[in-house]
Amino acid sequence: METPFGHLTYCTNIHSGESWPDHFGQLRRFIPAVKAEVSPGKPFGIGLRLSNLASLELSKAPALEEFQQWLQENDCYVFTMNGFPFGGFHHERVKDQVHTPDWSTAERAAYTARLFRILAALLPEGMEGGISTSPLSYKFWHRCEEERKSVTEGATFNMLLVVEQLIQVHQNGGPLLHLDIEPEPDGLLENSKEYLDWYFQYLLPAGVMLFTEKFGFSEEEATLAIKRHVQLCYDVCHFAVSYEDPQVVLERMQFFGLKVGKIQISAALKALLPKGDRENVVAAFRQFNEAVYLHQVIARKSDGDKIHYPDLPEALAEAGREDVEEWRAHFHVPVFTGEFGALSSTRDDIVRVLSRQQSKPFTTHLEVETYTWEVLPAGLKQEMGASISRELKWVMKQLDI
């Protein structure tokens, strides 16, 4: 829905359905009721997630025309998409395979370019569109620095081939489309420092070289084009797990003239681990130890240093470390709840980000992303539609809408 602070929606990666017919069935089931609850009488925006299979199916004219007709009949529109998970995302083990294929492959580039063609066809006239994507690759697949450098270079080149198409679309009178890079713990880009280092050491130099030759741009024009079409997806959960201060991150982005394409409104789990009395906290974290998604943990030691665990089991195995004061876990939990027994959430970071958006808007796309509904402990589950509506209403309250 359109608000004074941007278009607000939720990401449909909460819904199962890897084929387009199955996913469309989920949209038909849930979106009209959510719209009636949070956006009655007004157009409702959708944050669409398509698997590779679904994108191939929706690319065909009959399916796309049917969806366009459904959007019109239900007073809905699509303005952002989630292009991070390529393959299956429900009812199977995902874990680190969420990064497969990574940006060093032609498959990832082709999938993303296809999503942009779909988005351009669905996007309302005069509106910009964005697609969030993976942070190049998964860090643990590339142990040595030389290999990571090689993968980063290849991934950046493939990404620029997609950006080239976005520039051409915009030059030919089409919509402004941007690729929104989503840093995540243990991604090849996992925090603001790594994002900025990549942007200025890899993306801009390679992009300026490519686009001055391809389009005849000056260096300044090429730089502006890249900054226009490659933006940051600020996933609040991910940055909170990395203990990054939202104000610092956003000030850095502004200082370097870089844009935020989308806020993914999400909360992580966190808890202090008191010395000699941490059993209840550790037991509470065990309730969230499930087999589908990665739940990276970053532990803060008493001296301020951080310990990175690739998943909850590795953190639980070292729960007895007395030098650790806090855990933050990459488990997206409902944003309308701040306490989970012995654990709490990082939703205070959401409040700070939304407050900044109110006072000094820095994006036009806001998307709630709590995709873990199916794997939440039973006591936290409401009916899915009610949970989605409640999350959106909580965000609207923070924005005084």
C-alpha cells in the first residue's frame, strides 16, 4: 500500500509453492483477506517472490496476462520482488543452498534478468521497481582470500551484465529498475563495511570501464548510472545480527552517495548470557533450532570481539563459553512481539530505522519479511493471514499511519 513514507507490503516468500500455479494459489488465498484488513478501499502492493521455476512459468504470456488481470480485479500491484532464493524454499532443507546458484554463475544472472522482465511488465506506470538479491555468494564455500577475490570479480561481472539491461530499459523510456544487494551474515558481503568495500573496489571500477565503452558515458555518468541501478537492501534482521548501528550504516550510505532500494522489515533473536546462569537462555534458543533454514549466530564476547557460528547447532555446542555475553541469531521472528520467553528480539532496530524513514526518508520500498512462519515454535503461530496483517499493522503504528 502507498503511505506517506513509501510503499509498504510483505514478502510472499512466507507462502509455499515453488511452481507458479501453486504460489499463485497461495496469493489468491491470503492476499485479498490481508488487503481487506490493512488496506481496505486502497490499492495494495505485493512483494513477490518467485522461484526459478515459477519465473519461467510466469514469463509465458497466458500466465502473465492472467496474473495482471487478477491484480487489476483485486486492486493490487507489484513493486518489489525477492530474487534471493533461486530454488525450493519450503518443506525441504534449504540452509546454505539458499545461495545456490551464486552470482558467479550464468544461471543466477539469467534468473535475475528474467525477474526484471516480469517486474517491468507488472510495475504500475511511473513507479520504480526493485529486486533484492543474494550477497554474491556464501563465504564458507571460498576459504582462501584468492578464491574469494576471483569469485567476487566473476560475480560482479555477471551482475553488471544485468545492470546493463536495466540501463537500456530506462534509456528506452521504461521504468527505473534497481538491483538491491542484501548483505547477510556469512554471505560474501555480510555487513556495511564489506558492501562498501565491494562497491568501490569492484563494482564501480568494473562498471565504469564497461559502461563508458558500451554507452559512451563519461566516468561521472557511468558512476551515476551504477548508483541508480545497484542499491542496498537493508534487511534490519541481518544488520542487527552483525551488531551494526542503523544510524551509522545509513549515515555511511548517505556520505558515499549510495541508495537504499528497500528496507526488509525483520527482527532477529537476541539474548544476554549471564555467567553461571545461562541454562534457560540456551534452552530457549534450542526451541528455534530447526532443519530448514540457516540460523547464523554472532556471539559478542566481554572484550567486544565477535565469534561467528554458521548455524545454531555450532553455537549451542559452545554454549558454555564464559567469555561470551550475548548471542544474536538469524531467525526471523514476528515483528509484533518483542519477547520470546528468555529471549528477546532486535525489533528496537526496526523502530530506529522506521523513525529515520519518517524524519528523513531514504527509500520508497518497505517490505515485512518473516518467512519462517512454518518453522516457528508452535506457541508463536497464529493463523498465517492474521499474523501477516498483525505485522503490517504494527509497522503502520510505528509510522503513525
